[in-house]
Amino acid sequence: MLPLIGTVQAVVLSVTPVSIHGDTYLDLLVQTREQAGTASGSRFRVPTHALADGREPTPGAVVELQLLMQQVTALRILGDATPGGQ
């Protein structure tokens, strides 16, 4: 279960850019450590202004999501899920 408020680390499975009335978002499908090895994941719509360093995550990236009422307020890329990833 994802927290209502706090942070969670996850691996990005897919990223889909979305434009809504001129505002840009990323629809992310991610998988937390608890969801790993299962067919489950979590979906988030992330506003691009919430990208901590301005970089969009790519599939395989390990990210930290800052949540407020299970809405992403900040996303930071930590590295990638492959062995030896940055």
C-alpha cells in the first residue's frame, strides 16, 4: 500500500507524455519493491514542473516520488534498475 503522504522509491516501467489544456504531464507506470515480482504496479500522473532536475524518467529508471494525498509533488531520478546503474 502506498502512503498518502511521504516518499516512495520505484522502478519506472513506462512513461507516456500527456498534454491537457496546454499543461504537460507524464503518465507513469511504476513498480515499488513490494510490487516487484508481481503483475501489479502503480500509475501516477506527474506534472512536469514536479521533475526535481527537469529530466524526464525513462523505463528502467529508479525514482523517488514525493507524495501528498497520493499525488506526486516531486520526482527525483536516483539511477537505473540495471546492475551498476547510476
